[in-house]
Amino acid sequence: MPTRNDIRNVAIVAHVDHGKTTLVDAMLKQAGAFAAHQQLDDRMMDSNDLEREKGITILAKNTAVKYHPKDGGAPITINIIDTPGHADFGGEVERGLSMVDAVVLLVDASEGPLPQTRFVLRKALTARLPVILCINKTDRPDARIDEVINETYDLFLDLDADEDQIEFPIVYACARDGVASLTKPDNGTVPADSDNLEPFFSTILEHVPAPTYDAEAPLQAHVTNLDADNFLGRIALLRVEQGELRKGQTVAWIKRDGSISNVRISELLMTEALTRKPAEVAGPGDICAVAGISDIMIGETLADPENPIALPLITVDEPAISMTIGTNTSPLVGRGGSGKGADAKSAGRVDRKVTARQVKDRLDRELIGNVSLRVLDTERPDAWEVQGRGELALAILIETMRREGFELTVGKPQVVTKEVNGKTHEPVERLTVDVPEEHMGAVTQLMGIRKGRMDNMSNHGSGWVRMEFVVPSRGLIGFRTEFLTNTRGTGIAHSIHEGHEPWFGTLTTRNNGSLVADRAGVVTAFAMTNLQERGVLFCDPGTEVYEGMIVGENSRADDMDVNITKEKKLTNMRSSNADVAESIVPPRKLSLEQSLEFCREDECIEVTPETVRIRKVVLDQKDRGRTASRAKKA
């Protein structure tokens, strides 16, 4: 079959924070993708605000570099897909792998293979893609290169890789310094026999197969991602498998339901570095973008109108976590950060979206570009069940909607169960924990409460222990905050979906109850002074609260209704302690993720552009009391 030797398509896959985006930065700089006068940022591929804030890749992105071989041959285009390392965004990884012919597996020289390394490698091996192993961060003081390579071989064997897949080339790199080598450096040092990424580029050219095609085959192009442009509208990113795609061409659009309609390609774009530039033609193996098809979806095919042949649809793993997302139903809906009238001017500047129609339209738009998400109707017309891979993926969706001006009510995360042979099965996770030896007992006890089963434990002799647990997914809801507290902030925990197992039974994950406001009003320092010995407070003085809003965490197991708006009675009598200064313990401010972890079954979260509040589902104190007494009698 004919081969296109002027192009290579490769994806970079790794665990979170092992250096994928930093490596892509170095490749772009050394391939001459930027002019000398251009101001370059770190992590250029992480263009999303949330990606920069959290330091992780959320969306898969593609870039292209022109590599000029040292022997003076014709330049070769290397298309690079930068994929997320977090399993919650696995749908992005699966789409990225459908566009490439090989993967670069990046592994930290100290941490070694971790759960997401297993996840992305399993996907690559299933797709029968060749693998190049890159040991990154060789300059770390705690680097252990030989052990990490052995652990990676063990991982390949564990995932049933065949002989061809195990015979992979190894590159040693320090992506931060833009240096790579084929010779193993000493632990804790930068490769000394190279000062650039030339060995890495040459390994890609040698081991990534060039795209092959059938010269007589009709056009086939697979839609793998979607984007939007203010001028061009919806843009479909696709890989051309066979034939040629031209600007202005009429093609057959084969939809997910099998129906076919003819459409015209109004614009054809090819990626160069970080920008898309107009092009006239895209051939087999090219990754390009087309405009002019307003309703095109991921997984669909563009084909020859005279001989339309569909490509297989992209399949992704089943969702494991669900949340109920609906309109904001609190008494402070539409009233700004603290709810007070003083914020009316600032509140008016935000384009608030508070209706059910707006929320549903936004969730439908999210489904277009996120194949791993599902939205199901509920009994209520203003609430929907949103299912995704994990807690983080759904929290990112809520945070994005919040920044767009939406006001939402979000329920406690739940697991998505399924029936197997008449029995309920729930999703389980494989949790890998790295902790100092002195915290090993605390972590083991924490996992025992959450019905975690230890599978493996290893001690590298550095004072740190690595433990692997199989634990139900719902046992990890609210786990991270407690884990960091118990390990004094030193522990590292990562988990990945491991399948389904029979229902584990009742789990008790939060021991403390809530402090619930029993009336509407404004929080006073006087009331906070009297309440802070009851537990940890979440509100500042001057914050407006309403009945049923949670203002703190109780020191005991049950909920307590409190008056946090109580004012000091002023009289004309002077007392001996009238001018004694009271000190207020600074309140604990919960982020969106921490609020989701804190939430109980009968609680939900109010999300607005300015603030996140936790509240009871039933706000009225008397109604909650009646419900509780009925539950006891039952």
C-alpha cells in the first residue's frame, strides 16, 4: 500500500503531572514553530483558564511541528495530540488515540507508572498502537530510572501486551530543559550526551509508522473532536483516512443514526504550531478542521457522495458518577454574592442564567463535545441527572457553567449502579497511595472505614510506602480532604476505574453533622463568637443566610439548628465586661470540590457566579423534623 512519509501522527499520554504539556512546549520551540520575537508562556497547550488554575490538562488538543531532518531531507510534519492525564477525562484520551498511529508513554523517573498510566496504556494497547517509552524528569533528586523501567515492563505484561508491543524504544528526557537522550543518564542528572530533543524527534520518525492508504479508495474522514469559532461557527476536527478532502468540495455526511446527506466544505484548515491556517487540500493521514456543517457530531464520517462508507463510531467507557443539576431554588436566587441589596449593582453586571430552559440548553451543548457525559431526565422539570467518569469531571462542568453566569442547585455525587444476574453492582476504583511510613496506619484505618481492600504494598526504602487498594467509588467521595488532613498534606493519592463489583453495603464517610441556620438574616460576629466552640464555621460576619443554609460543621454526629444572626442587646447600662474584645476563629472557606465532598444525602449545593453555599434539600426546620421522625418510626 502507498505510504505518506512526509507525515507522522503521535499522541503523548501519561499520568497527571508527568510532563506531557511541558514536553510539547519544548518540541514546539525546538522545531522553530515560533519567531524569535514572540513572547512564549509555559504550558502553551493548556489554554483553558481552568487548566492553568488547576495545573492539569482537561481537553485534548492537537498541534503540528515541521521537523527538518539533520540529513537535509524534506521536512516532515509531526502532528502531536496532547491528552489529559486524569481518568475522569478519559473520553478525551479515547478520541485522541483514534487520530494517531503511535503513542509516546511518558513516565516520571521517580513516581513510576501510576493508575492513569495504566489507564492510558491499556487504551493504547487495545487500539494496537506502537509505544515509545519516555522516562521524564531524570534530574529529580529521587529519580530511580532502572526500577521505573522494570515497573513499566511489569505493567505491559500485566496488561497482556504481545511481544511486538513490549519491544519498545526508550528515550530519557528532562522536558523542562528540552533535553533528550537514548543513553541512560545517572539518577538525578540531566542527560549529558545531548543538549536538545533531536534523539526524541529521530525516535519518533523511526518508530511511528507513516500513514498508509489505498490510492483507489473513496474519501473517508472521521470526526474526532469539535470546536467553535465566532466567524466560522462549528468546526469539526477530523482525520482523513482515505482519499482527499478539498475546500469547496461536496461530501456525504454519514450521521450517527446512519442517515446520509450531502454538505459542502466551506472552509478547510490545517494546524501549524498553535494556530489553524487555511488550506486547499488534506490527504490521507492529515489531521484537519472543516467548517460549514452546523450540526455535525463526534464519531460521524465524511465520505464520497457516490460511494459513502461509514467508519466505526467512537466508543467510550461507561459513566461511574452522577449528580443532579437543576436551577437555583434558594431564597437568594439572582441576588449576588452575599445576597444583600448592596451587591445589587455588581449582581446586575453578571448575565445571570437562572431558568430551566437556559440550564437544559447549556447541558445539551456540553453533550455535543463531551462524548463521556450523559444527561437524563428526572421527575422534576427543572433538574437533570448528569452522569460522567468521575467527581472531578462533573465539578469542572459545574465550575465552567458557574463562570458563564449560571445559578445551579447541585445534589450530592452518587454512583451509577448496574444489574448483573439480578444483583446490584457498583463501580470500584483502584487507588494508589504514596505516603510517608509514619502515616501508613492512619491511611489503612481510613480505607478500612471506606471498605477498601489492600491489593499491594511496596517500600522503596526512601521512607515512603506505596499501597494499592480496591475501593468502592462512593467510598472515595469526600476521601481526599480527610486523607490530606491525616497525612499532614504529604500524601499523594490517585485512583482509576477498575470495573464493577457487588454492592459493598452501607458506608459511613462523614462522622460530623452540620450547623444549620434556623432563620434568615445577616451573620453577626456576636453570634459567631458563641457558636465557634460548637464546631467549624463557614461564613464571614455580614454574610446573608437563610433558613436551612449550612453555616458550619458540627463537632458531634447529628445536625444542630443554630441562630447565627443573633445580635448583642444594647442597653444604657454599662457592664464590667462590655468592652472585652472577642476573637473570631477565621471561618473555613470551602471550594466547589470540597463542598461536593462535604455534602450529605439530605444536603445540596447552591452554586452562583460569586459564591458556593451548602444547604439542606428541605429548608424548613419543621418539615425536616417531621421527615426525621417518620424515618425513625419506619
